[in-house]
Amino acid sequence: MDSSKIGNLILKLRKEKGFTQKELADRMNISDRTISKWERGQGCPDVSLLPDLSSLLGVNIEDILDGELTTNDFVGGNMKKSNYFVCTSCNNIVLSTGNATISCCGRKLDALVPTKAIDEEKLEVSQIEDQLYISSDHPMTKDHYISFIAFATGDQVQIIKQYPEWALQTYLPKRKHGTLLWYCTQHGLFYQLI
């Protein structure tokens, strides 16, 4: 750990939040001399203080310890290039339109890598008037089911949550061509082009 880098980051973030050293110290129940010491690079926050400091400054603990914030490259607005994350503990679904550091239930999540579906894995898609009817005979048990379906075009993504023990049947508005994605709790993220 580089205490100078950590101190510079704490100083920068404290000023961005509009806190004086005393205000930040009071919120953390420590002395303002301690904050000053950190910002001058003459020490680092105690491990027990990191959660409060992280919360007050609005950054991850990892970033504080690294002493820098990593910014993402601009990836444009193509929603077909979105990243999907699923928490294995609570099945929370997160979508990002670029690179992101995502955590849930105390664990860092990795972006799912979609696999192109072979014919046997594809969802059934038929057009009924101005809608697409999506269905599948994929197992929908508590331990093995499709958690969500997403339809991504260049400018939008529609996500439809699915539930175990319900038949997989849903409608989507007929739009231009796009990518149909779905997440199987046992086998991961799949896609097919429509």
C-alpha cells in the first residue's frame, strides 16, 4: 500500500463531498488530526475504519487501498454490447452498458460471457401480429431454470424476469433485429440472433 496515494485520494474525495477534515472525522468518531495524518501520507486508515470511510466517501474499499479510482473507457451507446451479471447467492440481475465493477452479497461479480446457442438450445420465437412470442420447454425447476430473458437492440435492452416452476412463455414487442439472451441457472448465458 502506498500511503501517499491513499492520502491523496482521501483528500480529493473528501473535498468532492464537501467535508472539512473535522466534519469527516466527526462522522467517523475519530480526531481531525487522524484525517490530516492520512492525507499527508503519514499513515493509513485502520481496517476497522474502512467500511465507514468507504461509505462516507462513496467509493469501494478496494479503491481506497489502491489509492486511485479506475475510470472506464467510453464504449459508446450500443446496448448489444451490454454486460450481464448474476449474483449466485441471491440471483440479483445487474446490467451495465460498459465495463463495471459489480458486487453483491459481499462478492465481486464477473460479467457473464454469452455462448451462442445451438439449435437444440434455442428459444422458440414466433411472430403473432406485432409481437414476438417466446417460449421453451427448458426445465423450470427450483434448481434449474431460466432466470431472465433479455432482448437487446442497438439502442435498448428489455429484460423479462422468469421464475422457477412457471412455464417459460412471454411476449416482446416486435422491433428491429436484435439479440435474444437468456440465463440458465445451471449452464450460463446464451444468445441467438433474431
